[in-house]
Amino acid sequence: MEILDNFNLKDFNTFHVSAHARYFVNATGLDCLREALAFASHKEIPFMLIGQGSNLLFKEDYPGLIIEINVRGKELISEDEDFYYVKARCGENWHNFVQWSLEQNYYGMENLSLIPGTVGAAPVQNIGAYGVELCDVMVSLEALEIANGELRTFTNEECHFSYRNSVFKQELKDQFIIYSVTFGLRKAPHLNTSYAALAKALEGYSADEITPQLVSKTVCEIRRSKLPNPKRLGNAGSFFWNPEIPLAEFSALKKSYPDIVGYANDKSVKLAAAWLIDQTGWKGYREGDVGVHEDHALVLVNYGQATGAELVDLSERIQKSVKDKFGIVLTPEVRII
Ligand code: EPU
């Protein structure tokens, strides 16, 4: 296991901002992970895990050890009448895993196509898109307990999943490294095409033309049409969470802003943060190399040489505008380090 010194993280975050880690290691297996943890503990320095850095923004250099999670492997472990049970290790690329599953005719993840990141990062924030969340297809996961180096199994229920949230961001934050995830994938397609943008894109097809492969292809097309490819333009997808507010507060806002976009459930409404930002005039804004994407107001971008601090500064100005106009506080979804 080679530990690198003073390592530039520019290629390890999808914003492509330059920041240096005091130490860096590429961990390809369980033993490597354990050794890396021991190194950080011995040096008494902080450590941080990184998958593909698709939800991270480095505001400054990192004073500890960055552990790149590069543990690969995926396999069918069992099946029953309705499901295939497939285990993938944490370093697998999420989208490649989804595509591989579709090629094997393992269904259920088609709506989650093209989400950047790794399998191991997916449960932490319960990734979701187009009406499906990771928690809908996950059976269990194995995680390495940092305090004692042992593997522990968590059932779906034990992960306490909710919108972009799990126990690994709450009670057990920074205590476990997700090592493998087991999915229950359907043998027969069971499609969810209710999300408005997806339903609209599929309007021209007859029911038997709508296969999981077509849903995946359509989701990819929708994403490509409004979310910039991080390989070409630095970004981390949605920068803020969609805020949830009580129904009464929503009704009051709707009186002043009849077009406000929100998705109601029993007691609360999830507002489209993109709409709020759009209304405050930030969409398409650019100053130097930082900006707000011209096709999607929730996506902050690095046009080249932006620093993390400049992006954070822009995000704070956006938060202030939205707070001043609507009284709504936007919280970053991106992890700022
Ligand atoms: N809208 C605007 N202006 C814009 C963009 C959108 O007003 O520039 C409005 C539109 O009315 C649109 C609504 O906002 O209908 C919602 O936009 P969109 O369908 O693009 O979804 P989103 O709420 O912005 C969420 C996730 C995405 C996920 C999509 C599709 C969050 C924070 N983001 O975005 O996830 O791909 O739904 O399910 O929940 C990510 O987490 O990085 C991410 C990209």
C-alpha cells in the first residue's frame, strides 16, 4: 500500500478544483482499508473517504489522509422466484453497475442511470432520481466499523433511509465505511414512469415498447439535456437540497407566487430549489470561472480555474437571495470540506 504525500485532488472531485491532501492512498481491498485507517490513527490525523468525488467541494487543502475507495467486484449471490440478489463492492462505478445489471436482465435500477459516483457512496445519501431511490432496491449492506475494523451487516431498515439521507449521515456519521451493497433486482420489469419529465419523454411509446432498457436510455437523455457532464464542465449535480416546508407555509407563498413549484405529501411540500434560484435571477450567471449552469439553476459550475472558496462564496450569495425573496433557507447537498 503506497501512501502519497501532498497529493493534488483536482482529478478526484467532479468540480475539478485544486486542493492538496497531506496524504493520499488508493485502497483496493479490505486489508488496504484497515491499513489506511491504522496509518491515520497512528499519525493522529483526520481521514476522509472519497469515491468519485461527485458530491464534494474542497474549500481548502485537506490536512489528513484521503482514502480513495477503489474496491471492485460484483456478483450474483442468490435468487428466488421474483428476485436476483446481486452484491457489488463499494468502489464500483454506479452507472456502470446499473448498465451491467440491465445487460443481465436484472431490473429495478433503470431510473437511477447516469448518477455519478460509486456503489459505496450511494446508500450514504440514499441517491434518488426520477421517482426511484436506492432504498427501493437495496436489501442490505456490509460496512467496516472504523473503531474496531470489523464488518457489520445492516438491513435496509437499519439504514434509516429518507430523502437524501441515512443513518450514515446521522447517528452513525463517520463511524462506518460501506464495503459492499446487496440489491434485490427484479426478474420481471416493474417500471416506475410516473415522474413528470420521464412520463412526458415516454409519451410517444406504446406500453409494450417501454422496456427497462428504454427507461434507462430516456433517463440518460433527460439527464444529459439538463445536467452538464462533469468530465467536460466541473460540477456536482444539485448543489442544494430541495427544501421541505409545511403545507400552510406553501399556501401562503403560493398566494404571492402562483407559479411556485412544489411536490406535496401529507403534511409538507418539497419545493424545487431550482425554481427558487431561477426566480432570483441566478440561472446562467457567470463571474470569472464560477457560475450557475444555464440549463439548470440548481447546478453550480467551474468553468476552468475556479477555486472551492469562490464556489462556496457564490453558493452563499445564492442562499442569501433566496432567503431575502422567499424566506426559505437552502441547505447545501454537496459536502463542503
Ligand atoms: N426548474 C426551474 N429552473 C431550472 C430547473 C428546474 O424552475 O433551471 C424547476 C422546474 O419546474 C422543474 C423543477 O424545478 O420541474 C424540478 O427540476 P428537476 O426535475 O430538474 O429536478 P430537481 O428537483 O432540480 C432532483 C434531484 C436530482 C435528480 C432530479 C430528477 C435533488 C436535490 N435533486 O432535482 O438529483 O436528478 O430531481 O429526479 O433532489 C443530485 O442530487 O445531484 C441530482 C441531480
